[in-house]
Amino acid sequence: MNTIKLSAVHYQMLLELSKKKHIKPLDYLEELIQEVFNRK
């Protein structure tokens, strides 16, 4: 696993969005990446 650096503000935004979907932040981030990648 690689480490990604996020600002504190962006990390809090990620936490808030992942809580709304009731999934872990890492899982939410992976889901977003898959969605963007599949749009190409």
C-alpha cells in the first residue's frame, strides 16, 4: 500500500463524505477512483 498525503481539510471532507455513505474512507476513495477511471 502506498501513502497519499492530504491536507487536514481534505481529509475531514473525505471523512464526512464517507460517513454519509456509511463506508470506510479508504473504501470510499477507491470507489471514487474506479468511477472516474471507468468514465474514460
